[in-house]
Amino acid sequence: MQTLVRGSYVIKRHFQNSHHITESNEVIDRQVKIYFDELNSTINLQVEEEKSWKCIT
């Protein structure tokens, strides 16, 4: 499957989890990629979520 991409946008949001489910502070790094498919005239969203842990010293 070939996708014709006109533009790609990367949005990075850094935020701390305020609920404190675990003993560590969870820092979620989310990347949202927006693709415009010119062939089908549709917009595709891809969300990549990476979770890293910050130790409390």
C-alpha cells in the first residue's frame, strides 16, 4: 500500500501524571503524526506513546 503524503507534523507533549498511580512519577512522551493522503483525501493520525520513568532520589 502506497500512501501519498503531502505533509508530516510532529507534536510532542510532555506532561506529568497527576494521579500518581505508582510510587514513581510517570512522564509520558506522546508523538502525534498527521498525514494527509492526497489520493483518498483523508487525514491519517498516528500516535506513538513512549513511557519513561523518573526515579525519585
